[in-house]
Amino acid sequence: MIFDSIATSFGYPALQLNNMREGGFVYEYLNSRMHPHLKIGDILKLKKLYEDSAQFGIIVDIHKAESLGEGGWISFDFLILNENGKLVHITETCIEKVL
């Protein structure tokens, strides 16, 4: 597991798969770092790259996807309602700032 080799290279005991499951240290740490400041109801200003379709949006739902185990990952998808009245799925990288 990648986390085992990273931990070992820094002199820490190898992390157990348990730590990657919900409630485990690694899982909770990564989960808290992914979008600690974004929540339903936040009003967002989108990056200039997306201005043709919308400049602002409000988060109406947050979807989480994950794959545990070796090479596992966690990702978040935000459903926003933009100023044009359209529901759009975005990632955190589309957001310039929270207003």
C-alpha cells in the first residue's frame, strides 16, 4: 500500500488498512483536508475560465466518491445552482473564492 511505504520512509510504522476505512486516522485526516471550508449553502465565485457559463453559484449538494485499498482515492463533486438557474457539477478546482 502506498501509505505503508510513505510512512516507513519517514521512520513511522507502516499504516494499517484499518486507517484507510471510515473512522481511521488516515481516512479522517484526508477527509478533513479535502474541503474543510465548503458546505451546502456557500456562495461561490467561479474562476475566470468558467465565466462564459457562469460567474457565481450556490452549493446545493456535495457528492463524495471513494475507493479504498492500494491506490485508493477520495474525491468530492459539488452540485451548484448558478446565476442562470442551471444545476452544474463542479470540483473544488473551479472555485476562485467563497463569498
